[in-house]
Amino acid sequence: MPEPALAPDRAAATPSADPATEPAARDALASWRDAYVGRLTAPDGWWAIQALVWLDEGPTLAGSDADAAVRLPAPFAGHAATLRREGTTVTVAPEGPEPLWENGVPVGEPAIVHDRERTFASGPEADAARFAVLIRGDRRGVRVFDPARAAEHDPNRGVAWYDLEPGWVLPALFEPAAEGETVPIVTQLGDVLATPAAGRLRFERDGVEHALLATWSGEQLFVNFRDAGSGTESYGAGRFLTVAAPDANENAVLDFHRAHHPPCAHSAFATCPLPPLANRLPFVVRAGERTASE
């Protein structure tokens, strides 16, 4: 499964007004950007990750002691849990004097991770340390979060945006995909996932028509693209853009001011999808997130 987008986009998150010229749209964009940075700095955000460990068959010890194969931050116990992988199933058995926590509820008995990922915390607090058992194709792994790591990052240095310029909120016509059409998504792990295609967003830039292949993300469209500035002005592997669902006439809006880097731009422990070959724009999209200057 590809990594999710960083910011909490919703249907109302892509306005037709241009934030470069409309104050209300500018305020909405500022709130969206604050939420984006907040997701990075959250206790379970991308800047809080300290490790990603892929599990072999059999038992693996997780805890804060040096002998633990999955090293967890304090206040996890020295031997907090045994993770036993059997094929595509991982059993998380608490071992420490205190239970693990999941969604604010103590977990004292072994927990099964099979068809959905689960996250376990050191306590019920919102800022507790935690680890997540991941499902990536046939792989099973553990991602470890230490909230103290996120606090070490300076958002003013880690995130940067292009200056607001008009012309980057573009109308698009949605062309639904043919029945059964899929998009081959290659992840940075080398996995190839056949993801159902939603369709194409056709738009014009400087009088030339372009198209972006989209997949569904809930009730919204998700676009993973590269442009001529990827690798020099923005993250080399491309950027993400979430688009509100088209209206009854298949009209949609591309607000490139909300284009943002994938999680892999902010963490070495993410497993991001790469843009489809069809989603390579021949011009520089000077809107949205750009590479931060050192």
C-alpha cells in the first residue's frame, strides 16, 4: 500500500478561487499548510519516525533494551513485546510489566495483524511513543515513532513553498477510466502494485492540453506527478496532489498551490509510490511545496 498523503485533504480543500488573488482562498491555503506541517510534527508524524524494521519469519523482540531487534524509545519497557511473524500474519504479544495501548485502550493479550495495519503506544497519552506494524505487499514491518525526534525539526527549514503566483488553479475535465483499467504503481521498495485507475484529468497550460492519471483516495482523486522542476526545484521523485471529486458534469479543479512532497521527502523510513510514467509534465510547476534551502 502506498504511503498516504500528508495533509488532511477533504472535498472542500480544493477551492476554485485562486489564493494568489483571493484573500479567502489565501486564508484557506494557509490553514491547509499549517495542517500539513502539523502532520509532520505530530507524535505519529513523519518527523517522529526513528526506525523501520522488516520482519523475518519467527519471533522478533521489540523494546528499549539494547538487545531488542526492534529498538523502541522510552518509556517502552526494555522487553515490551514479542512480534511473531507467520507468513502474512504478525502476532504482537506484550511482554513488559505495563500493557501496550491501542486507540487509548490497554492491550494485555496478543494482538493479530493480518489484513490491516495496527499501531501500539506506550501509554494512552496523545504524545506517547508508538510503533506501527506495516503491511507492504508480502512484506511485514515495524515503524517506530519517537515524539522527541519531531520536536528536533525546525518547520521553517524543513518545509518551503513557492511564492503565490496567479495561474496555478486550473479547470480540468475528468475523463473516467475504462472498466478494469489499472495503474502500475512502483514503490521505492521495488514493488509493483496494480491500482484501479479513476480516470484522467485533462487541462490546458499555455494553450497546450495535458492529462494527469488519477486514482481514487476515498471520495477524492489522488494525483502523483513529476514536472520539469522535479529534482532541481522540488523533490526528485515528484509530488502529490489531492483533487476534489468532479461535479455532475465531470468538471474538476487542479489547485497546484496544494501540491506537496511525498513522505519520502521528509523521512528515510517511508515507502512512497513513484509517479506513473504518464504523469510527467513538461513544464515547471512553480506552485506548492518546493525544496527547502539549507
